[in-house]
Amino acid sequence: MINKGIGYIEYRKKRINEGLMSSKIESAGNERFVVYFGRVHLNDHETDQFCRGYLKIGRGKFATALMRGRNQPGIDFRIYAEIVVDNNDDTRRVEQIAQGLLISRNVKFSQGQKEMYNIKDDELMDIVHQVADRAKTFGIDIKMIEKYI
């Protein structure tokens, strides 16, 4: 299966292509405030069977740092879509809106993870737009929606 979404290396290249120096991508002033929608991609170590995880909805100001951390155990965390906003407070508000809209799709895990959702790929962009539209009704300025699938 071809990997969907954008991985760490591609995301880093994207930021460099926006004009940032590679050493400054995660520096103050270069923040990119996003609510991201992504999945873990990995191969089973015994069967080599490829699989993907539930959808994770999270927020951050440096997606490269988030992805690098999630990739540490040897997985490939890939972002499928992003809602880009102006500031950190707006990421919190948009994430809360997503949680409220998707409460019936939330999947709980044994380690207390709360940001996981049972959402299929073909549903994702409709959901992203629903979240963004709801955020706009609360006065949140949506700078852009990025799609990587």
C-alpha cells in the first residue's frame, strides 16, 4: 500500500520550500499553528503486514517536532489534513470543537489516550470541513485547510 498523508521528511521539505532555513523550522517566529488529522503507519515485525492506526486529532505549532517524536519507536506518523489558524489558543478551541463533534467516534485506549477516532479515509475531508465551518461560527479565523491524502 502506498503511504497516504505527509510524513516527517516531506513536511520538513514543505517548510523549507516555504523559505525557512532547515535549522530554523522549529524556531520562535516560524510557528505554524495547526490542528492535525493523522495516522500511524507501520509494519508488523513478525508478519511484515502493513497496517494503519485510528485517526489522531491533535494540535501544535511545530508539526515537524510532533512527527519526529511520534516516529521515535520506529513508526511512521503521517498527517492527512490540517486546519491552520493564527495562534495557539485557536488550536485549543478548534481541537475542542472537533472533540465535541466527534464524541461518538472517539476510541479510548488503555494508556489514557483521548484523541483517537474511528474515522475512515473517505470521511475525513468532510469532517475536517465540518470542524472548520463550526470553528468559523465561533469567530475563529481559519487561515487554510491543507489536504495530504
